[in-house]
Amino acid sequence: MPPMPTATKAIARAARIRSNDDAAYQLAGMLVVSLFPALFWTLCLAGIGSAVGHTPSAAALMTFGTAVAAFCATVFQVLTSRA
């Protein structure tokens, strides 16, 4: 007969399962928190550039959007880390 799992093993297993679920929710949250502001500010930059007559290039918009997304993702990760 195999040994019965101890309470410590059961708790550790539950924590691993919970941490996997938390990781999925955290990834989804990071995508929402970083992509929507990046898209918003990139569209604002493109709109303002077009309004004043100096439309930014696609490379400039992509660089700006990537920088905004990286910044937002970094802030989100710092705020939600459990250190």
C-alpha cells in the first residue's frame, strides 16, 4: 500500500496549483494593463501628429508603443510582485 500523503504535501500541491492559476491571471492582467495604454497613447500620438501636419513614421509609432507597453508591464510587475 502506498504511503498516504501528508498534510504538508497536500498544502504544497494546492499552493502549486494556485500559483499556476495566479500566473495565468497575472499574465492576462499584464497584457491588459500594458497593451491598452500603449495602443491609446500610440493612437493619440498619431492623431496629434496628423493634426499638426507631421505624421510620425510607422517605425516611430511602433517604437513609442513598445516603450509604453514595456513601461506599463514593468510597473504592473513591480506592483503585483510578492517579494
